[in-house]
Amino acid sequence: MLFESILCAVLYVFFKCFDYQLGTLYAFRPIVVCPVVGAFLGDLHTGLVLGASIEALFMGSVSIGAYIPPDATSAGLLCTAYVCLLGLDTEVAVGLAMPIGTLVLGVGNLGQLVSNWLTSFIPGIARKGEGGKLMALHWLIGVWLIPVWLVLIFCAVYFGSGAIDWLVNAVPEFVLNGFAAAANILPVMGFAMLLRLIYRKELLPYLFLGFLLTSYMGVSTLGVALLAAIIAILTLGFFDKNQQTAAQIEGADDDDF
């Protein structure tokens, strides 16, 4: 358990800290975190299943204005670790994802006080044109929390595994069944939050078309996605010759100008 705890802590630091520092590769999303952690812990299949479920839960949870969503990285990593190391049921793990993410978010918010203080030095350095100091400050803001994250995730896996194991054995079965039911509902909530961001009246027929295909015609999710891609190509006219000709003429006019 010691090696696995250290490994999870190192992986979290990479996903959480260096992803933003290297240009926001979106490696911190559960759909990436869970399979990688599952592969390192010897259960890639479980990582793939949890990655899809937890990503659906956090898909519509984005930072807008002053709102900061729960930490999806820790939720994906710790839930995968608990399932792989303890044999925890995947539905129960998905039910724990949001509480885990919320708790880790609280720790991150405390650290944000120091990050905000460091950020206040940026205008003065920029006015002096000191690019080297700006780069150094950029990295300092991104990595100063690394020791905190290492200790937090290590303790969550090393000591938290025993607590989770005890909790699962102590909690009545009907409560665990409730977690399993909630795990099936939470991804729907994630999709609903995402739908609110992209909602447009003219898109509703396509939404109901997908629902009818899956519910009444038994089409798989992959089949619906492929049909959606075909509809998008036809609707946007990617193969419209007139549109291509107009684009070519417009380009020719630009060249003449």
C-alpha cells in the first residue's frame, strides 16, 4: 500500500499542477486520470469504466466567474484507487466522487490565498519588463502547493483506504444501494448541466431524436454519436460544392487585393 500511495500522490501532482503549467492539456480530467491510475494499479478496465462515469458527472461542472467546481482530478484518482486497492464497488465509488472533490476543493481554496498574494506582484514586474521574473513567478504560483498535494493524496490513499474499507463494512446495505442509485443519477446531472450551457431551441429536435433512438430503437451510444456526426456534416454543408466554390472565389479576391 505504501508504494501505491506514493504513486497516486505523484500522479496527482502531475495531473493537477503541471497540466496547467504546460499549456492546459486537459490531462487533469477524470476520463484521462482514471484509466492512467487504473493502468498503474493493474486494472485498466476499471479505470476506463470509472473514467467515463466520473467524467460524465463533472462534464458540465466548469469554472464560471467566481464559481470554482469540485476537484474532478482528486475525485477520479481516489475513486479509482479505492476500487482497485479495496475492491470497492464502482457504483459506490462514483457516489463518493462529488464529496471527495468538494473536500479537496476546500484545501485548494485555502491555498488560493497565497496564490492570489503572489499574483499581486505580476503588474509591477510586467511594468518593468522583467520577463524572467514573470516566468519564475508563473512556475512558483503553479508548483508551490506540490508538497501539500503530495501529503494530502498520500494520506488519503494510505490512511483513507482503511477508513473507506471500514465505512463500507459498517454502513448498512440499503445505504450502499442508495449510493449505487445515486451513482446512476449523477452522470445524468452532469449532462443536464452541460445541456444548460449549449441549450438552443433549434437543437431540441436532435436531442429528442437521440433519446428516441436509444430508448425505443435500441441504438447504442456509439451509433447515436456516428449518426450525429453524419447529421452535422450534412447540416453544415461540408460537402456543398457551391460553398467550396464561394470560398475559393473569396480567397482569390483576397489574393488580388
